[in-house]
Amino acid sequence: MDNAIVANRNCKLGGIGFKVSPSSILLIIVIFMTSMVTGCAMTGYPSGPLPPSTRPNYNLTGYPLAFKEGYTDGCETAKGTFYGRKDKHRYATDQQYRAGWDDSLSLCRGKR
């Protein structure tokens, strides 16, 4: 009888009594650790452009869209944030994107 008491612990939670076996505790630990590991699994920058709702917003009224996108990418790169990136293809082919990226990189480096 004493072995049964050691193997199954009596617990009370919110006025409800129940028994917890060592295998149940192990299962809870495994589930907890799995959720912790999977929560950290996504790292790095997502491919493709960011959705407009997640991109940082700079007041660049009157500038072309390509310049605005280059400015955002360059400034976030200078700040070292998660959103920092350089679209190498656009940088090589789109003069407006390149101008925005270059301008913001130098301006935002000084603001750190």
C-alpha cells in the first residue's frame, strides 16, 4: 500500500482532488518543453516583402513608392532591427529603391 502512495501522489487543485502519477508529470514536462522549442523555431527574416501592416512607417509624403520602400529597408538595416534587409535585385535594378536605401542608411546610422 505504501508503494501505491509513493507512485500516485494525491493533489488538490481548486478544491478538486486528483492523483498524479510520475508518467503524467513526465508527459506534462515533455509537452511544456515541446511548446518552448517550437515557439523559438521561427527565426530569420521572412522571404518576400513585408505586409504593409507590419512595416515601420516613415513620413515620406510625396516620394515615390520605390523610394519609400528602399528608405524603410535601409533605415531598418542601419538600426539593426528585425525588419532590416536589402533587396539586392531591386537595389541593382531600381534607381528609386537604391536612392532611398542609400539615403536612409546614412541618415539612420547617425540616429542610433
